Amino acid sequence: MNQKERIKEYQKNLIKKWFYENYEDPAESCPHDDGEYIYIYGGPYSADDIIHDEFDGVFPKTPINEVIEELNGECIDWSAIPKDDWYNNEYISPYQNYKDQLEQIKEILNIQVQNETENAFYKMIYASIITLLETYLHDTFVKKVYIGNFMDTFLNKNTDILNRKYTLCEIYKQYNLINEEVQNYLSDILWHNLSKINMLYKSTFDVSLPSFGNLIKAINRRHDIVHRNGKDKHDIEYFTYKKDVVELINIVDNFINELEKKFENKEKNLDELAELLDGI
């Protein structure tokens, strides 16, 4: 397998991993009536629509189209995965998932690329690191809301969900209505909007994000890579080199490690308070 094929397979594997983490054959979990599946977790979804919406502009057309063809060969109508099972799995750590993916990116960085493909190669990796950050922030938030007893706090602080109106028919049809509304709301958030995410973390967990000024610059650069092929709003193209990717890895890693430390300290303080109260 040559270098170009290795890169394409890596891109396909990333797309598939993301897809299988979020969607499944409805036969896995959906009830059915008169031979028709009832998509209580969302759906039916088309792999074509889902993959294009998520990855157009991030990866080239060839790996995207090949993955879509392979997924269509498995199933035409997909269901969202019932997230409750995922959130209740205490062994899954968003932080560990982040670390595992980061190691894969570092391995990819060791690939020797030719000068004429260097800019395109490192732009792809640069954009994927910001996506990795977004995934960590989303997964960490959702995990803590669902299994960390923060659902009440989140709902009480979130007027977007609290103020929604439902008919009796909607409540009857969707027995898992609150969970579905929360999942949809969190899925629609732009997790690279760090100012909003900071407020969300602060209001729900009483934990603020670490300083993210350097990340804002990197996120804006990722926007230019994805939507303008690396050119800024003045049509000036900025080349992306390996050193830029390494620098971004360090910024993101320091940010996430510091956030993890904040949660550790928060939990430690709560444990110490609980022990103190027990002794009274």
C-alpha cells in the first residue's frame, strides 16, 4: 500500500469509527410494528446525508464516497444509537478516547510526505485535531450530565429546553422524551464555540474552561482550512506545516489536561466535604 492509499484508509477509518459510534442498524435496538421499525432513538437516517453533512470539506470526496457505498451495502435506513447505554457504561472515558485518538494522529505525523502534498496533508491533520477537541468537550459534558447526577442542574439552568411545549400525543409517542430532547439539544451545539461551551460547563458543573485564547485562533484557522481551503477572508493563503500541527497538539493537550485536573479537584473537594459532614 502506497502513501496515498494509507492516508485514504486512515480517513475512511475515522469516518467509519465516528459513524458506528452514533448510528446502527435499527434491528439492534428499535421496536417494530407490523414489520416496520419504530425509530424511537431518531431516524430513519441515510448514510449519504449523514456522512456528507459531517465530513464534506473535512476529507476528500473519494474516501467519503467509498464509505457511503460500503455503509449502504450494510443498511439503507439507520437508527441513532440509544445513548443511555453508552452514558451508563462506567468504563468508557472521553478522556481516554481522546488520548487514544491523539496517539493515532501522532503516528500519522510520522508519515513522510512529498513537498507538493505537504500543505494538504498537514491541513487535514490540523483540522482533525480541532474535531478531536470538540468531541472531547461534547462527550465529557454528556457523560457527566447523564451519569454524574447533573441532569437536574442542566435542565434547571437551560431555559431552551425548559420552555418547550409538548402535546399529550407527543409525550405518549416518545416515552423517552426528556432524554431525546437533551440529546438533540447537545448534538446541535457548536462545540467549537468555546465562549458558549464555557458558560455551559460553568452553569452545569461550576467548572470553567481553562484559558482558550490560543484555541480561538486555531479554530478560526480550521474554519479557513475547511471552508476556504486554507485562505483567510482576505483571500490570503496560509500554508500549514508539521510544526503548526505539533504546536496545536500541545495547546489542545494542555487545555484538556488542565480541564481534567479541574474536575479532579472539584470531585476531591466534594468528597472531603462529604466526609466532613458524615463526621458531624
